[in-house]
Amino acid sequence: MWVKLGPKPLAALAAAGMLAAIAACDRMRAGSASGLPAGDAKASASQVKELLSEYRGKVLLLMLGREDCPGTIRSQAILDAYALRKPADVVVLRVEVPLPGERLTVGPWNHPYPRRLDDVRRLADELEFFYYPTLYVFDRDGDLRFTGGCDPERTEAMAKEILAEAPGLPNKKMYSLMLPPVGTQAPAFSGETVAGQPATLASVRGERGTLLVFTRTSCPYSRQALSAIRAMAEARRKDGIAVVLVNQWESRADIAPLYAKQAPGLPVIWDPSGEICKSYGVDSVPFFFLLSSEGKIVQRRSFTPVAATGAVNSLLGLAAPPARYATTAAG
């Protein structure tokens, strides 16, 4: 069931200041419950098909998130600025998504495009949504062309290219990064650590396994996860598990003090151009890959301490990994 939340005129936006590159954070705290109707969970109609039918012939930029998520707020600012200058055949839509099992309260809306509430997560579940926030880009034929973070330059470029295409174009360009499959060899890389030391995947791998955690200090959930990552590294070092951080895009001078303080002793691979992240298909942080002793991908998913600990324990034969979703957390 959709709960439609009508837009109000936006008085003004400082467009230039809002265009800061961001990506999605994958975890959100539980919001407050409300008396919103739960919706018809048994309805069989596809929410995705209904939505695409409504906007057929348009390029649809659909962002799923939560208004109390810092990443959603920053992504929304990017869409606010773009919405003021977008072509008429590009539609922007925001959807509020509760956590699994939650009933969500939403505040007033004052942005230049509509918002809806996916009150029983039917649209979110159809799209296999688990990052807060995630941007989905559909072309005029209703084909999904991108899923990932809301970067200003990339988002605008994608919309412009897709809008210029003839309808029904065969062999369409896909913009989403592809995650290397479980069971394949992890992509090799070479570069430097934040401390300036040369590093390769081979040089940082553990004897029994390697946990690669992709982070960014501008993401509050990446920062919050550092203490758990450090504890995991210390607890599993004796078991031959190496824990390695990979930092996306940020200035080495800016991030070195934070990692030195909150993750001392852990190798932090500096990825200023995003090439390592691209080779791993990582578009949103925090995200982890667990590699076997041979460097093959055993597990890959958004990072939470419970998920990463379960994956490592499973590799060591200590316990099965946890289920992907729980009723109190997304990701």
C-alpha cells in the first residue's frame, strides 16, 4: 500500500553548497512507531510495475531512504538541487522506507518533488532494498539502469545520457557496479596505506582468511563501526584472520588521524580514485568482503558487526552466518 505524501513548494536551495559527493550508509537506527495504517500486505499487485506504469515515458530517479538517516539527508540535498534544473522528462521521487517490522512516523515535506511512504516495505522488498539510502534509475521503457549511491555528477550524467536515448534501444548501457560473485577470486590490487606504506592484496591477506571492510570517514556508520572492527581484528588475529580497511575517495591528510586513533594497528588501504572500490563493485559503505585463505570470496554484504562476526565464525567453523535481515535493523 502506498501512502502518498504531497510535495510543498521549496522556498530556496543553496544548490552549489549541496552538491557534495556522497554514498549510501547501510544501517539505520530504529525510528519511532506511529499509528499509520499497516497497508494491505496480502495485495498481489507489483508496486514496481504500478510505479513504472505511472511514470512510463519518463526517466525516473527513485530514492529510497529515511528522513532521519544522515546519508538520506545528504542524498536528498543533491536531488533537491538537481530537481530545480532537471529536464521535464526526468521525474524525481522520494520514498520513505521503515525498518522491517516497523511502523514509521514521517515529518512534513518541503521539497520540489513528491514523496511517498512504503509503509509495509512492498516496494522496498521487490527492489531488494537494504541500503539507506539507495538511488534507483529507470529509463523511459521502465528498465532499471542503475542501483547505488547518489553522486551528483554521475546522477546528472546518467539522466542526461538515458534521456537522449531512443525508446526501445537494444543492448542498453548498465551503470550499476557489479559485485564479483561469491566463490570467485577476489580482485587483486596494489596501492598505499593511509600511513604511506606500499600494500597489495597479497601482502595484507591473513593465513586463514581476510576481512576487507570498505569505509569512509564521512559516513557516520563507518565511523561508528570502527570500534567493533578493531575488536574483531584483535579477537581473530590469533585465528589467522586479517582485518583490512579500504577507504574511499578521501584526503589522506584528513583521514589519517582518525584511523590512527580509532583503528590503530589495522592496515587502511587508501583508495583516492575509487579504483579498488570499483573493481569490487562497492558503491556504498560500510561494506565487507570475507576472503578465504586462497583469496576467494566467501561472503559479501553490507557491514554490521553481527553480520561480519557471523561470516568469520562460519569460515572458522564456529557458527553459521546470521540471516540477512532482522526485524530491528536493515542491511
